[in-house]
Amino acid sequence: MFYKFLYPLYKYWTVFNVFQYISFRAAYAALTTLLICYAAGPHIIERLRRLKIGQSIREDGPATHLSKTGTPTMGGTLIILSVLVAVLLWQDIESEIVWITAAAFAGFGTIGFIDDYLKIKAKNSDGLSPKAKLIMQFMLAAVIVCLLYFKMHISSAIYIPFFKNPVVDLGPLWIPFAILLIVGESNAVNLSDGLDGLATGLLIFVFITLAILTYLTGRIDYSQYLGIPYIQNSGELTIFCLAAIGACVGFLWFNAHPAEVFMGDTGSLSLGGVIAVISILIKKELLMIIIGGVFVLEAASVVIQVLCFKLSKQRVFKMAPLHHHFELSGWTETKVVIRFWILGALFAIIALSTLKIQ
């Protein structure tokens, strides 16, 4: 909104020229979401507490988690609202790439909100049935991918990390591949949201990495130098990423151990879905596996656990997802979270190193 209405005024007063710069708008988008979360956080948490919108804890999990029963959940609404405000204020609201990203973010957040609401209403940790949740996620992901493929004509080429200019053109097969990536990443983040601050901290590293990649991809000079595809207007996604970083940092203030609020599926599904969409928009689909490496490990641990138990009636891990395995192995919750954050930072560094190792 500021870009559309204030930037044209630079003809009369040069100070408004700053609104053309992505770096300026991205910085203030982050500051906007950070301040909204800090200012509105205590009021929203208190409101959730009064409405008795509390988390139900699974009884088969670590016993130390039972004390968290009743902690306000659906805190992801704070993240979503703050980011959408920043999008309206600081991004180019006439850009298709902005609206598709925002729509995906809000859409997956809505699915998560329904799931959280049903959990609270039933006073258990069930919520939507796994089948119903997956159907809704696949339907939304299919709509997003079809818009990208048929309306925005996004390339169906896949770029392989660590190799110079390698491209595998999937053609129409790119559509199911992209749908699976979005649904898979959304659920992977959701599975990782099991400890105080774990998913929030990891998402900060992911969005920092994506902010760098979107900025470079949106600059024709930098993209040509690095040998990566140039995507017009993808620089606008840098603003979204910085807004998400500010929101996550602000939310972490209340979500750090001991958590005053949980993001719930409202936050985890929306954030997981949108990082996958951003990776698709900048043609970093495979690199997303590295960027979100901890999320991939968490999801893989669940798949391995389920398959091994069905085939051999034996468990590979003491409990899945992976963070619970380490808790039951004697690690404190804080130690698990910090060590997983360190691992997330390492995955981010590896992902950025691929810009030169190719």
C-alpha cells in the first residue's frame, strides 16, 4: 500500500524514493510484525486464556508435557494477522506473486484454525481426522499449483543443488510434485511443533535463508553472476520473508520455554505451507529439502516409525517425531530445542553454500 500510494510522490519530495527499495520495505515489514506481536501478544494470550482455548496434551507422550495442558493455543493467529498487515502495508499489492503467497499463507492457516477449533471443542488432541485434513491440504495445494502453472506460467524445470545449471523438466508431472512438496512441508512443520519454541526458532532460520535467496533471485545481475534462475518480482517475497521473521521473533518471546502460548496447527500449517510455496516460486524446490532439513528429519522419523512398526511390530525410535525420542533418551526439553536450532542453522548454511558450490 505504501509502495503504491507513497512512492509516486517522490516526484514532488525525494524522501519518498526510499519506498522503491526492497531492503527498506523489508526492514520495516519485519519491524511492523515484531511490534504487533510484542504489543498484541499479551492481550491475545489473555483473551485465549479467558476463552479457555487451551492445548490438549497427548497422554502417550513424555510425562513432563502433561503440565502444559491448558496452555493457550492458536497463537498462530497472531503471526498470520501481523504478517498480513505487513503485506498490505509494505508489499506491492498489485503483484500476483504477493497475492498468491498471501492466499496460500492464509489458506493453510484456515485449515489449521479449523483443526485447532475442533480440538478445543472436543477437549482432546484429535481435531480434524487425518484423512479430512489431508484432503483439505491437497485441495488447497492443487489450486495454488494450478494457478502457478497455468496462470503465472511458472517453469516446470527442477534445479538440482550442488550442480551447475542442471535442469530436469518434469512437464505436467511438475504439478503433482509441487502439490506433494507443499503438503509435505506443511505437515513436516506441524510435526516439529511439539516443544516450546522448537518450530518457531527453526522457521526463523528457514525464512532468513529464503529472504537471501528471494532477494538474489529477484536481481538479474546477481542471479546471472550466481548462475541461478532470475524470477521477476521475486524480490517482493523478500519482504514477506522478513515480515515472517519479525513475526516469529515476536512470537518466540511468548513461545520460549516455558511457553505462554502455542502456535497450534493455525501457525504451523500456514508457515509450513508458505515456505514451500516460496521455494516453488523461486525454483528452489529441491533445495527446500536442505533448507528445512530438520523438518524433513522430523517427518522422516514418523514415516520410518510407522512403516517399521507395521512391518515388524518393532519401533526404531522410542517415540516419534524425533524430538520426543531425544526427550525420552534423557535430554531436557531446552537442550533438544537448542540443539535442533543449531542443526537448523547448519542446514541453512549448507543451503546457502550451494550458491557457489556448483
